[in-house]
Amino acid sequence: MTVAPENPFWDFSLAIYARDGVAPACLSLQDRLAVDVNVLLYCCWIGSQHGTILDADMVNRLVGRVSDWKMRVVEPLRSVRRALKSNLEGVPNEGREALRSDVKRLELQAERLEQDMLVNALEIPSKQARDDLDGRSCARHNIDCYLVGLGIEMDPITGTDTNRILDAVFS
């Protein structure tokens, strides 16, 4: 097995996703609103780690870069993994669970490749010299820009989920 090249965004995502309440918040946004969690986490990473503010064009480039991969690879793997979570008549549980574990590993590899694509989608500018915005404000702006691009309005549940993620990033 080859080792994937270093990707600080991947390391960031693993650390944030493991924090209390982040996984349920991400899955809520993904399942309720079709938010791409990798793009959402990229918005946090680029804002918090690089002080970068994304505009609508940049967000569109990010989404465009990964949309085919997400639709044709990540989502089908996720669908299979979720289907295997249920008891399927005639399928031995042990075999089903082993296959589910294999699919979960493949799904994670596909997510990692998507994150590599995101990192390479934009030239990351050096930290912006803006006294008026801190990393949290940059990340918040980026998330809002992404959600607006998806046509998502900030309702109380979405606000709670995104704030939980931001709190984890900046705790």
C-alpha cells in the first residue's frame, strides 16, 4: 500500500471531526441539506489556518472540482456502506459486517482523495493582512458563502450545527 502525500487539511479534518459533537453536526448538514462535509471543513481550514476569505467564484471552483468525484464515487460508497448497516435477509451478519468495514475503508480513502483535490483546487494565498477579521470570522464567512451558494438559508438547526463545528475548530 502506498502512503498518501502529506495533507495538512486531512490532518486538520481528522482532528476536528473527532471532537465532541462535530460528527453529528456534520452528518446533520450532510443528510438534511446535501452539504459536502469536505468542502465545509475546507472552508473552516482555509479560514482558520490561512486567514483566507473565499468568494463565490472560489467556492464554485471548489465545488466544481469535486462534484463529479463526490457524485460518482463518494456518495455511492456511502450508500453501499449505509445499506450494509441493515440486516439484509439471507446475508450472514459476519460477512455483511466484514464487507461493510471494507467499504467504509474505501469510502474514507475516497474522502481523502477528495480533500487532496480541494487542496489543489485553489492557490492558497499567504495569510491575509486584515485586522478586521480573525480566523473564526474568516471561517464563518467561508461557511456562509458556501451555504448561500447551495441556496441554503441559515435556520436554527443549521446555525447550531455550523456553530458547533466552528466552536470545535476554535476551542
